Amino acid sequence: KDILIHEQIHFNISELRCRVLRLWFVNNRRIIINQKYFKGSKGIDSIKYKFSQLQDQYDLETNHGIYQDIQNKWEKRILKSLDSLVDYKDTLICLSALPSCQ
């Protein structure tokens, strides 16, 4: 059971990364729309790197789930972060410049 909880938090960190990326896309949609071909950006690379580091930090600090008290703190931290980005839970985001997309 403990290993499943540990892996669920890894999954939640990945979901958090998705929500942060969706937020980035929404905040940068005018730049994206104005480019004929979008080839990524330093912003996206930075987010991907940050969350890769976060996954590693989680494993290191919890010793891959062995330190239950620290893992519990991580679980609360990640769930709180997910809650703060609940508006970006939907996998579909609107990048149109139309007002209905605001």
C-alpha cells in the first residue's frame, strides 16, 4: 500500500506539471497564435525541468516512500498545489484570441 501512495504522489506531481503548462499556454496564447509554427519555448523547457527536479527531490526527501512523515507532508503540499490550479484541470484549453476564451 505504501508504494502505491508513493507512486500516486508521483502521478499527482505529473498532473501538477500539466496544469502549470496549461496555465502557461493560456497566459502566452497571443504569442503562440501569432507564430506560424510553434516550436516550444524556454518557458516550457523551464517548467519541464522544474518538475523533473521536483520528482527527484520527492524521491530523495522521502527515500522513495520510506519516510512516511515526510511523504505525508509532500502529499499535502502537492494536493494543495493541485487545488490552487483547479481551473486548469480540464485537458482542453482555449488558445483563441476571441473574448469567449478569456
